[in-house]
Amino acid sequence: MSSNESSLPAVQLNSLRRAFGPVVALNDFSLEIAQGELVALLGPSGCGKTTALRALAGLQDLDAGQIVVQGKDITSLRASKRDMGMVFQSYSLFPHMTAQENVEYGLRLRKESRQKVGRAKRAIEMLELVGLDTQAKRFPHQLSGGQQQRVALARALAIAPDVLLLDEPLSALDAKVRSQLRDEIRRIQLELGTTTLFVTHDQEEALGVADRVGVMSEGSLAQIASPAELYERPNSALVAEFVGLTTPLPCEVIDRRAHLLGSSVPVLPGSVTTGPALALLRPESIDLVPDKQSDSIVLTVSFLGSVCRVIVQLPNKTLLTVQAPSDQISTFSPGSGVGFSFREQPVFAKGIPA
Amino acid sequence: MKKLTGITRVWRAVILSIIGFYMLLPIVAMADFSTRAGADGGRNFDSWAAIPSAPGLLESIAVSLQLALLAVIGILVLLVPTMIWVHLRLPLMRRPLEVLCLLPIAIPAIVIVVGIAPIYRWLSQFFGSSPLSLAFVYTILTFPFAYRAVNTSLRSVDVNTLAEAARTLGASWPRTIAGVIIPNIRAGILGACVISIALVLGEFTISSLLNYETMQVVINLLGKREGQISVAVSLAALIFAFVLLVAIPTSGKKQEVG
């Protein structure tokens, strides 16, 4: 790859627009994906993330906007002429073909790989990559759900696509297979350096594998950033509340600091700058200290392995979720009083809804 | 499968044998009647042997078989591609198409004949009086049954996702339909063909009213003069249709596994 080529974004989606009747699925949606980058689009169902992915695949017509891949405008190109490898949410292997034939299908349609031997070799290589070369001769109905999605991944990657499109490929699988396959997708994606767009409604999935995560809301991007930045520095209440766990607590913002529970913490840009607000607190931004005099009382403690989650009832009956190291679990038994010490970690403060 | 209790099993056997008896009785009676020799209870196969020499019979069988073939071609060329396209690309047209395809079963045969007789007078200018022109109306007559069979298959697989997968892999629409969709609804298509063949081979009303000599029309004529031969042919036709019903889906299945 020349340096010139690598400086060019692999994918540019420019002001995409699409409405289904009164529902606006994409509202001036723009996104750039760098070469070899894995971008995840995260959002609740109906936020337009799948529409964006399908538009890139050519499976969804647009009302307006432009799609540029590797410098070429492909907005009006048919799906079959775009080089996109796609893995679908539902099982999409061709039931009448073996795993190997499925993987070969895309190759068979391409002129440069018409030779049967080369095709079979490539298919086996791809199946090896997903750890299923021993199952090459099996039909989809003889494979488990996770295996089927692996073969689908091998099939999508076999054609060496410009962009790999993952449309919630893990949501039909059970939890253990899901996290395993998620890590495997990332490993393979890094190994091949394939530019990837990954659509999911599961924040753990998105934060776990992506270089950057875009949070979508009502057809456009609310924020796009690295997983850490998205979590630590959300630019809006929507992102703060959608990514990770937050407890809203009334506070008073004075001079870019939120005053609450007898303490104060800095607020993030985009927050309410002055006056009463709701601070969106992360469970790990607060440390608990035993305090017999306190009116704040531990309600429940749940053990999560290395950490435990403590739910504290404040004097005004609000419930606050706090994360504490597991070795402190005996200190905070239900019914005991606790005080708080805040870390100097900025929080997002949103306006109080009228 | 769930293990059946004794009573359920007995009931099942009873019901099956009642239905089996009900269905088989006329067939046994036909076999009995067609092999009778005289009033003294002797048996021979004279009436079966006479089938080839019965006037017009073999010709009419040939006509009916050709009509069945043409109706199948009509289903494969007209109905199946239309249904696939509507299913994939025009979901709003699914209901109208279904209603349209079911119409022939809702309209009595006599009404159909009244309606199409003028069309057939006009058609005869192009096709002469060939009975094969019945293929047009027969193709339409088979739609309700063929539609059901194909529709069930289309719904049992996620054809939309399969089509999208094929297209992202670079397949054009024709390749997607021929290489991915059709192989996965083959059972339904085969079923549609079998039903169409059985329907055409058994059709009497329309061909009789339009004065075409198909197998059933000739059997009916024959029945008035040579009762035994007519019954022998009817039975042979029944067995033929039955063999077809069993053979075609089985051969389809074998290919799928192999």
C-alpha cells in the first residue's frame, strides 16, 4: 500500500439521508473510516445504524448523500458490483452448499479466480483462519450457530473486500460464544487489516473491539471517539447515559464544578455550566468510606468477581450505584452507613428536565 | 419424537384404516370390474389388453401428457420467477398476487369456459383447432395449487437474507435467483409441478365443454360403449398420477442429499 493511498480514508459517507415515510433513518449522516480501521456504530434499535451499513453495502437506496470507497464514488453502484463482504444478523449461509462451497461462492463469481484449484485452496485458507477447516464438507444445518457465523465471516473475507460489514453478527448467539467470536473477529480483522464497519446495539461488543465507536441517535452521529474517550468524556447526556452505567444525582454547578453530596467534581464540556443540574455519575467515580453517622445506607451488595456493586440509598431515597473492590465487600454490609469520596474525574451534568 | 401412549396408537391405527379403506375401496372395485370375464366370475385382462386399440385413446393420452408438460413449463417460466421477484422486491404486491393466483379456484369451471370461449375462438385463428391450445387455460387453472406449494417454500427459508448475501458477494439478480433462491425452494417447485401434472391429467369439464379430446373426455366417451376398458384406463391413469406424486419429490430429495 503506498503512503498516498493509506492517507486516504477507506470509506467516506457524506451527508447520507434516508427517510421511510415519516421516519428519518439517516439524517445528514457523515462518517469517515480510515484504512484498516474498525469502526463500530452503536445505538438503540431504530437509530439508523443498520440503514447506514446497508447503504454502504448497496442494499439500501438513499434519498441523498454520497458514498466514496477507496476514492471512488460508488453511490449509484449496484450491490453486486461493490466489493463488500457482509456478515448478517440472521444465518445467511446458502443451505444447499457445504461450508467450503459457501466460501468459494464469491470467488467463483470473480473472473480472476476461476481456476478451481486456486479457489478451493483459498476457501480452505479462509476456513483455517476461522478455525473450521475440518468442517469444510459440512452443510450449514450440520453446524452450530457460532460455526455458521464463522463460515459466513470466512465467506465475506474470501473475496478480499474493500470493507467488511458486520450487521449485528453476534446477536443470535449465546453469551459465551458471543464474546469468543467477538475477540476472534478482532484478531482476524487486525491480521488481515480489513477496514471494517460493525453495527451493534451491545455497548460491550462495540467498546470491546472497535478502534472508534460512533453513538447514533435519530439518524445521525451523536459522538464518535475511541472507546475510552467515549466512556470518560461523553459530549452529551445521551452518550453518557447510553454508554456505561450512570446514576443521575441532583447537583449545583458553580464555576464548572458540580457540587453534590458535600463534595465537588469538574464537569465535562457540553454540560450545564451554571445552576442546578443532574450529574451523571459512573459507578467507579465514587469511593465509599464507612461512616456510622451517615444517613446514606447500603441497600444491596452484589459480587461481580474482582469488583462488587453496591447500591446505596441516599437520605432523599435516591439509589446510587457504586463500584467497590471486592476485598471491601465485608465492610459494606447491607444496612451499614457510608460516606462518599469523589475522584477528581470529570462528570457530565445535564439540565433538569422541566 | 414423543412416545405415543397405547390408546393414541390404537386410535391412530383405527382412523388410518378407516380412511385407507374409504380411499382404496373404489380402486379395488375398479380393478375388480376391469378384470371380470363374463357373468360366471372368471378373470382375464382382455379389457386392459384392449386399451391400445381403443379408438382415439392413445392419442388423447398423448395430448394430455403434452398439456401437462406445457402447464409445467408455464408454471416454471411464468409463475415461479414472478413469485420470487414479488417476494424479494415488491413485498406490497404479495397479497394482490396471492388473490390473483387463487381466483381460478374461486370461479366455477363453467364460468371460466363461458368467459374464455370467445378467446379460444380467436386463438384458433393462430393455433388451429389443436387441443394443445388448452395449455393456456390449464396453466391458469394450476396457479392456485402451484402458488400454495411455491409460497410455502419461499416462506420457509429466509430468501431475502440469502439474496442479499449473494448480491454482496457479487452475484447479479439472475445468478442470485438461479443459483441461490431456486435450489432452496426446489421442494416447493417440484410439488407445484406434480400437482399441476395431476390436475391436467384429471381435468374433464373445461376440455369437454370446449370440445377438445383429452384423456378424460375420451375415457368418458369410451365408458358409454366399453365400460370395462374405460375403467381400466381410469385406473391406469390413477396409478400413473400416484407414481408421479411419489417419484418426483423422492428424486428431488435424493439429489439434495447427494
